[in-house]
Amino acid sequence: MTPLLSVQGMTRSYGNHLGCSDVSFDLYPGEVMGIVGESGSGKSTLLNCLAGHLTPDAGSVIYDTRGHGPRDTVTMSEPERRMLGRTDWAFVHQRASDGLRMGVSAGGNVGERLMAIGNRHYGDIRGHAIDWLDRVEIDAGRIDDRPVTFSGGMQQRLQIARNLVTGPRLVFMDEPTGGLDVSVQARLLDLLRGLVRDMGLSAIIVTHDLAVVRLLADRLMVMKSGRVVEHGLTDRVLDDPQHAYTQLLVSSVLQV
């Protein structure tokens, strides 16, 4: 099977500070990869390099595009990469406000992504928006309300609807449950797990919460000081960690 995403030698520094160093892995269609580590471990730097939000110092990100087969997104033109980000890729931010237009209605937020790929029929756009609000458990009666009137959990669900309405194959998630109450996190995780399964999504999820990757990720990478120190099937890594740093992460959770 051809990988959907093949990452080779991904490296990024900030002056003398190492963000991530020589990270390589393959991600296959329908697979979810979790990336964990403490703050400053390099996981968010890696995610932003993969998603094209940061330019790496070295490395390639080969994506199996729908129309042209494997392409290195690092060397893509900016318009090509932007179009990929609107269609076949999605990015869920930790702070929903970073991924939403807060002054635009809920329906407008979902519809805007459809318009970006050429949909101009108002009725179709509104119909898709209503369908997606229902799929992320937001009352369709709130379609004309602005996100600023929504709770944090609702804003995050709206951001997910905005991202998935175009049917992407790959979703990047940066701490998707961060900052939410425990009960809200549980509801959101259940929603994400269902959408990943039903849509056959591939995803890369950055989080500090091992419970999140236990629930969502097939495979797990553990990062420390910009480097991957352990990589394997999620249950294997969490149940039988080999690296001392991974053992420390797992034991710190068990002690809470």
C-alpha cells in the first residue's frame, strides 16, 4: 500500500534552539498517528512543518495527491499548498477562534470552505452547513448565530465541521481537546472518533494527554527535545514503554 504521507528527515531550528530534528515516518490511508511529549518537545513545530505553516530547514513531506500522485508539499508553490489546505487537508487548532471567522455566522463558517473550492449555489451551501452542524451536534437553529455566542466546546465542534465539510483525507489536530472541561472533552473525543471512523480519515494528532491518543491513535510517536525517542503501536508504547522518557510520561499519568 502506498503511504498517504511519507515524511523524511524533517528538521526545523529557531536560531540555536532545536524545534525538531530528522523526523521520518509513513502514514497510511485511514491511519491515525499520535504525537506526544511535554511542552517544548517539538511536537507542535513538527505538526506545523507537516501542515505547511512553517518552512522546515531540511526534509520532505511527500503526499499522495488525488490528481498527480506523490508530491513533495515542501516544494509546492504557495497557491498549490493553499488549495490542498482547503480541499484534501484540514487543520484543527487548539483554540477554536484561531480556526474560525468569529464575526461570521456558524453557517457562513462552514459554507466559506465550500465557496473556496468553487461552490456558489446558496441553497446547496446552506444545506451542507445544516447537515454538518447536525453531524457535530449543534442545533441547526443556531446556523445564523456567530461563534462568539457559542461555548468553547461548541466552537471546537464548529471548527471541526468547517474543516471536514470538503471531505479531506488528512486532518492535522493540535491539542484538539486542550482547555476544555473534562465532560466536554469526553463528548468531543467521542465525536472525533466517530468521524474518523465513518469518513475513513487519516489524522496526525499532537497532544500532551495520553488518554486522547489511547482513544484515537493507531500509532504513537514520543518526542523529547525535538527528537523522536519512541515510536510504535499505541497500546504497545503505553503499556510497555521502552524509553526512560516514555516510562516517565506514562508513570506520571498513573500517579495522578
